[in-house]
Amino acid sequence: MFPFAHIGYTFFVVELVFIFIYIFKKLSNKNLDTIHWGIRYVSLYALLIGSLGPDIIDKAISLPITGNGRYIGHSLLFDVVISIIALAVFWKNKRIWIGFIVGWQTHMILDVGGFMPWLFPFVNYDFPERTLSYLEMIQLPSVYLNEIFGVVGLLIVVVLYLRRKIPVQAMIKEDFSKHPSYFITIDKNRKNI
């Protein structure tokens, strides 16, 4: 997949999950003091980096060597190792490690349809060389439709955030705070969805 598909699908799916959690809490007659709806429980930039992480690693390392864009970054071993590292490094800031790990896992799930070296380096794979150029690949319906749907999903999330007046600057400030609160409060008197 290409970047907009990974980013758009990841942000949209995470937003959808939190909408369902909000609805479930609302139906459970829980008194919600703040607006509990949206990606505000995860770091936006960590989700972005995680959603592109396997491709960033593999396109930089393996594409020049093997001619294939899926290598160690798309293996289960690296998946587990990078998740443990993110958890250990950002242990105190739950929004960052959850965002990164969720983004990484979503990327791995979205790539399941093609060649995946799941058990690399324990199994020797015959890495197929990419036979199509980027220009030829973007002309394939499976590629450009996924890119279009990714952009649409991302736009839906942006519109939801703008409509709810979510303070994105406050969310990013929390990511870099030494004592993160994990809960970005929103004024209940504002008109929110």
C-alpha cells in the first residue's frame, strides 16, 4: 500500500473504535464528565509514525538490497521487538506507546494481502523483486482506490475533529509533557457532536 491508505485507514479505524467505546459507555448509563470520543487517547504523531513504520524501515533498508519493499520491518520478530521498545521507552506516556503500537499493528494488518516475510530471519525467503515501477503501480485500481479511500477516511477524521473543536495543540503538548494526564478535557458547554 501507499502512504495515504496506511495513514487514512489507521486514523479512521482508531476513530471508529473510540466512537464505539463512547457509544457503549453512553448506553451503559455512565456519567461522562468530558467528551470521550475520538483519537485523543492516543498520540497523533505516534499513530502516524507507527502507521508508516514498517515501510519506512523496509523501503530504506531492503528496497536497494533485495528489490522488495517488505523485509525485516514486516516480520513478526521485528513487530514484537519494536512494540517492546516503544513500550519501554515511552512507558510514562501511555498515549505515545499505544498510538505507535496501534499504528504499527494496523499497518501489518493492511499489508496481509501481499508477500509478507512473517518468520524472517528464521526462514529463508525468496524475496520477489518488484516488477512494476511506482508509476505503473499507482495505475492499478487496487492501489489508487485504496489511496482514495485512505484520503477520504483521513478527511472524515479531520472534519470530526474540526466539528467537535478538539484542541489538537493541547493533545500534542500532552505528548511532550513530563507529566502527561492522558485526558484532554473539553469544555462541556461547547457545542460538540
